[in-house]
Amino acid sequence: MTDRTSQDDLLKVTLLGTGIPNPQINAFGTSTLIEAGDQRVLIDCGRGTAIRLSQIGLGVGCVDTIIISHYHSDHYAGLFDMAMTGSIPQKFGGRNAPLQVYGPPGVRDIADGAWLATSPDRAIRVADNEIDPEHMRIIPHEYTEGVVYDRDGLVIRAIEVDHGEFIRPAYGFRVEYGGRVFVHSHDTRYNENLIAQAQGADVFVHEVAAASAATLANFPAVKVAIDHHATPAEVGRVFAQTRPKLAMLTHLVLLPPDPVPINDVMTELAREYDGTVVVAEDLMTIQIGRNISVIPYRHGGKPGGMV
């Protein structure tokens, strides 16, 4: 017999995109789908978010709330696609309301720019009596650290993190539902505020970055990128101080021409943390209920997507 209470309290997280700005077919831009009860919220909306939703059998319009962590392109480049494609009244679209977008200061500029950028497509579809133009509108909401979303038991808290001097503010998130807790660092260096607010997490997903000494010496642009992120040893210390039931790595900044092997990353991390660590991949689903299940797409996703 199904334990109905545990099903009602299930917190489901799908890592739609786990990549970095590099265009990669297997690692799209950062995007995380949160499902709790009948609610769906996206945290970040990187490149390919609409495609990843389709791959798990969902229309783009299934989501009307998106929270953006910061304004690097790989965290919001898919937003205009969500606005336009989601407004189309077919199975692959189907949103019948404006798109509510929460972001740090600057989100109003994005909403204004999106209204201009989407105007040619919108004009055609309105002339064809295909869409309500308001369904393509982005409604901006500026947030600061603290509760960003609180509805029907689902609470999403923004945690200010340190992603570098010129990327302020930037946020990670703590998601709570039915006594379950999921924490995602998003992009950050080692950060005490994140450690303090990640205590008691069932699942803690953290970014990581590494480069060889030769790469850092010969390619200054790589050093700039690495300096904005947490090293494997630092991530190990974060996990050691928070002791989540399950720790995961995402947003692997392992840059060419001589990328650090993932085994080396895990070895360095293990010097600081002795718990289980999983490497995330696109379309991986995490179900947090009576137990914690991590289901790769090939076992848990809906093949074929939308038709």
C-alpha cells in the first residue's frame, strides 16, 4: 500500500541543467526544477531549459515562476525562450498567464528588455489570434536575502553567497517542504553564510572549480574564472561543516586545454570530507521523502519528450 503521507511530503528536484557557459550538449546551463505537491518552480533558467523540460515530458508553460540566482548568462539565457515558447497554446507551451521572474536588482531591466526582444514574435502571434500578448510578459520581482517564495508549504530562501567582487549580490537557495531540505549553492566561493544556512540539509548540491598549475600559469582567463568559484578542498570543507545526508557536485568548472580529471577533484575533496559525494548530471532527479533517491534520466525520465 502506498504511504500517502510520504508521497504528499515528497520534495522532487530535477537538475535540468548542470553546466557552465561552455556550450555542451550533455551539460546545459544551470536550471533546477522544484516540484512539491502541485507546485513547480524553476531556480535559474540557463541555456536549453525549454528543451530539458520537454525531455521529461513537460510543456514549457508548466512553469510560471522562475527565480534567478545572479546574472551570468548560463543562469538566465533560456529566459526569453521560456517567455515566448511557453505562451504558445499547445502541449509544448501552454502557459496561460505572464511569467513571474524573481531576481536580484536588475530584474526589471531584464523584463523590459524581454518585452522589446520578444515583440516581433508576439506581434505575429497576436495578429494570428494565436496568443494573449500578456502571456508573453515577464513580471519582475526584486528580492534580497531571505524568503523569496512561500506557498502551500513550499518555502524557498535566498542565501547571499560570494561569487566575486563584481557579481553582487549572488544567491544560493534553501528549499524546504514537508520537513525535507534541499540546498543549492549556485555559483560561489567558499562562503560562511552558505555553511550557516545549509545546516540540516537532506541534499546539498555545490559547485566546484579546478585547474592545473600549468593551465593557470598559461591562460589568464582561466584564472579569472577559477577565482570566482570554490576549489575541491574548499567544497570538501563546506560538506564537512554541514554534513548533509547526500552531497552532490554540479557546475563543474574544469576548463580546457588541460581539464582536471574528475577523479582528481574527488580525491582532493575526500581529504576534507569522508561522506558520500555524487556528481550531478543533466536531467538527474532527486526525490527527497522517506529516503533519498537519485535517479538518472535513462531510468527516471520520460523518453521522447513532447510531440
